[in-house]
Amino acid sequence: MRDLAGGYGIDLLNRTLRPSSVAGRLEPLAPSGFFQVTEIGLDSDHIKGFLIANSSVMLWRNSGGTLIKPISPANSSKAPPHTRLKFDGVAVVRQFLDADDLKSLAQLVENTYKLMSLAQIPDAEMADNFKRWNGVWLQPLPDFLNKSGSNSLVDVYGRLVSTISQRTRHLFGYAWRFYPQRSFMRRQVGGATVPWHIDADAAGIGRSQSINVWLPLDTVGSRLPSLDVIPASHKKMRTLALTRDRVYRDDTFAASFGSTVTPILDPGDALVFDQFTLHRTQHSAVSDFARTSCEFRFIKMPMWRRSFWTKS
Ligand SMILES: O=C(O)CCC(=O)C(=O)O
């Protein structure tokens, strides 16, 4: 038996086995070369165990230990984030933000919510979204902050956009451009959850390529809900007609795309996913919670616009 406490890196979106909080042990399953992970204390209705060998992972659920399916090799912790994003449609990036940037983001969000609840919101759409789902769109945010006399927060916002854009481009490719029109902060209260969907239709992206850099400001995946995601669902979802009708929201429909993974994330970690990856608010979440997150979306320019962009 091999003790995991040394920080054995099983990725599987790091759902439970994390270097700092590993509670499991690896038992070699001769002669397969696989290892069985036991004693890992997973949620009863979710993944119960893994079989891993090099970069391949298989998992099974509670019911009778049946293997479900191999997870794409891209899920290996060794694969770089852009490879995981390409093959799985989702990648966890630990410490995407450093401690200072995280602190700035948390302060920006806190102060913005304070101002939004006190001040008049001149932008009608911004006011409506704040009222309906407690969301704060980023496109009109600098103007709102300026008009509220909070020029220093405009600077903080500008610096954060620049840092998050640079990091995204460094990890996922230099063609990605920040898309404030479809980016926002969200403070979910009272257990409001979002059902299965893809951002391409539900968030009205309207671009052929887009990713979401999802940054929770609370630890999620244990007491507070993370996101459930279905790795590799983006490949097939990309081929279907976009529709806002119920079919994408349906559990059976989503289950036909494969198993769900639910990463545990700390503030500063990012879950980065393709606009066609099926996801929802973690289903096993408690019914009454308050949790804050930011969604920085990025798009890729068409080739002709990219060369124009670089010249201008
Ligand atoms: O924050 C959540 O729980 C869901 C977020 C989400 O799925 C989205 O905005 O696309």
C-alpha cells in the first residue's frame, strides 16, 4: 500500500484527492498495473472510487462498484491546462490568482455589492440583472463605479482584468480576448441554483469560441456548491443546434454525455471551461447557502480580425 499523504497527483479534476487533504490509500491491483484508491470518504451518491494507471482514470459509483468509463487521458494532472481544456472541455487551475490579486478581487466584489445596493443604477439592464439574479455585469461596471465616485475601484478593476487576461492567455493561448459583455459577478443567496446548460446558449455568447474562467470567492465543493461538469461533453454539444429549450436542462439528457465531476476549489483557484461544456450548480449542495463567484469570459477573434487587432 502506498500512502497518499506525500501528495500523489490524481487529477480527475481533483475532485477529492488533493495533495493537502488526501485521506486515501493506493493499493496496486496486480497484474493490471492499475491502482485502487480506497478509504477516500467520497459523497455517497457520487464517485466512490478510482482506478488509475499513469494518466488514465476509471471511476465507479456507489452501486456495486461497476466501472463507468475511462476518463480522457487529458485529465492527467501532467497534461497542461490547454490540453485538458481542449480534450475535456474543462480544466482546473490551482492558484490562478495569487493572494494579492485574490484580495483585490474580493474587495472589488464586496465594495461593488455595497454600492449597488445603495446607489441608483443608471444602466437599466444592469439594474434589472442585479434585481433578478443578483448579478453584476462587468461591461457597464467601470462607468457605474465612476458615477458612484469610486475611481480607485475602476483602477482595481482595470488591473484585475489585465492580470486575469494575461494569465488566461499564458495558460490557454494568446488569441483569447476578454469579453466583458458576457462576464459578471454573481452572489447566489438562499440556495438559488442553475440547472444543466451550456454557456453558448444560456449565456447568449454569440461567438464561435468562448471560455469561462469561473472564480469562486468561497471554498466550494464541500459545504458550498461547486459546479458539476461533464468532461468531454463539449465535443458533441458543439454539433447540436443551440436551443434554450428544456432538453439541455434535463438530467437524463446530461447523464447520456458521461459522468459528472465536481471539483473542490479554494478561492483563487479557477475552473475554466468551454462554452459547450455541460455544467450546472453542484446538485448535492445544501439548500440554503450564500456563495459569490466571478465569471470572466474570453472569446477568440476570427483570424482576419486577429491580424487587424495586432496591427492596430
Ligand atoms: O454559479 C453557478 O452555480 C452556476 C454558474 C453557471 O453555470 C453559469 O453562469 O454559466
